[in-house]
Amino acid sequence: MKPKIPSIHMYVRLALAGLAVLVAELIFPATTSAHVKWFASYDVTEPPLPFAEVATPVFFAVFAGFAGLLFLAFLADGWAARRLPRLKSSELTFNTFQEKWVRLGTGAFLLCLWAIGLNILTPELHTRMAWVFDVQFISAFCIAWRRTCVISALGFCVLYVYGVSQYGLFHMLDYVYFIGIAVFLAGISLPRLARIRVAVMTGCLAFSIMWTAIEKLVYPHWTQEVLSMHSRITMGINPETFIVLAGFVEFTLAFYLATGRGMLRMGALVLLTVFIMAMPAFGRRDVVGHLPLIAMLIVPLMGGDSALQRFWRLPGRGVLLNASVACLLYAIALSLFFQAYYGVQWLEYSRTFL
């Protein structure tokens, strides 16, 4: 039997999908992904903006718009998963190419962080404890060999726990993706973690991005400080409206990273492009801080979906129903993240923001 030659229609659809990615990059600037705490003065003990003030007409209009776009995206996602299965997953051997990228990216990140001074996992979390310097260097050294990656995983866990002890859980929830990296690296040596390491790492990354997206909405003045230094990125849009758009762009892309299938790899490409395009505007600190995120995004970009994305699908159901369920999950996720953000901040700092 002769192999089936792809029709011209397939290439047209792929070209249109690529064009959609490009248009998304032009409409929503890459700098919306900049991590606010790296560039603005902030106080996490300060109570966030009450939800009654967040829930403006602009907020609901943007939410409705993104829910509609997401519905269309999941219709295309379901179609692609059925008609173009090679977009859904890759035949590349996971333990070779993708794993090396993660190790290379996180190792380079640790060395850069080690070189710029005493910091706990990110450029903003400073410390005077010299042993943190040693743990980062040892973790970077051990990541060079597969058998010693578990030591690097332990190093990430130690540094994360120390970060929680110094800066609090509320602050460190921005960086849950480091736990995902630790699980991924430990899974190289531990068979019990090998099957779930991709799902856990991708889930942790999506969580961190959605968490910081909520931060933009409930602490808008932090982002306004960044915009005041980079006013061009608003493209003339009212700063308050721009911040809402930026928060929803970030939250929606992260949600799709955790739930998409057929078009997941293109979603990962959009996020990867966003992080890379943010680097020239924000400089060396942004480059160093985003290195591990870029390394993590290589996995869904090259490998496609995992158990995490497949978990949200209704097997044997139609594309329309799955797209509807995905939009419902999107609304639920947005609500839960708001509740969690307010709740954790209140529990840790005993503030009232009703």
C-alpha cells in the first residue's frame, strides 16, 4: 500500500494556523509575560484589590471574549486531534532530545543564577546564606549526568522549601514550576516518577503562569509601574484595560497548555515565542528568569500531549461537547484561582479584603 500523500488542503490549514499564531503575537505583545515582581516594587503583605473592584464591565467583556475564542480554539483542537494526529503527539524518543533540552536549559539557568549573586531560584529572591550558592552550583554540576539528576532534583526541592521559609508560601506559589522541574529530573532515575513527570511538570508550569496572571488582575498597580517604564507596549490602549487583557492572555494560554491536545504544540509555541520576545525589552534579568520556563516548554512543543491533557477529555464524545466542557472548566479554573489567591494571601498575612 502506497503511503497517503497529504492533500493541499492540509498544508493550507497548517499555514492558516501558523498565521493565527503570528497574528496573536502581534495583537498581544510578548511583554505581557514579564514577571512583575522582577521589575516592580511590591509588597505581598498588602491586601489585593477586592474582587468587587476587579469585576468591572471591562473584566466581564474580556472574559466573554476569551471564552468565545477558547471555544473556537477547542473546536479546532478536537478537529486536529482526529484529522491530524501527528500534531497531537510526536514519534521522537522522549528520553533523548526533549530530556536533554530540559537538562541543558535548567543547568544553564542555575549557572547564570550562581554567577549573578546570592539568589534563591529567581533573580528577585535574595539571601545572605552562602550554602545556597553551593547548592545551586552542585545542582548545576549534577544535572550533566542522568544518574545524578536526582541530586539536582533534591537541590531544587531544598531551595524551594528554603524560599518558602524566607518569603512565605504565598510568594513562592509564583514558582511552583520549580517543583515540576524537580519531579521531571527525579523521574530520570526513579521509574515510579517516569510516567507522570511530563504531566506534573507541565501542570506546575501552567499553574505558575495562571497564578501570576491573577496577580496582574488583583495587584494592577504593580503592573502599572512596569508599564510606566515601557509605555510603548500598551500600543495606545488604556493601561487599566491593557492589564486586564494581559492577565487574560496569560491565563488563557496557560489553561490551554494544561488542557489542549490537537493544537497543544502550537499553543506551546505561542508561549515559547512570548517568553523569547520579552527578553530584549526587559534585559538580562528576564533572560535568566525565563530560561527554565523555555526549557520546560520544549517538552510539549516537541512531544505533544501527555496524561495531563488527556485527563480532561471525554472519550467517545463529540468535538462540540468537549469544547463546551473545556469552556466550563475555564470558567471554573478562573473562579478557583481567584478564590485560592485571596484565600492564601489572607491566611498567610491575616488581612481582610472583603
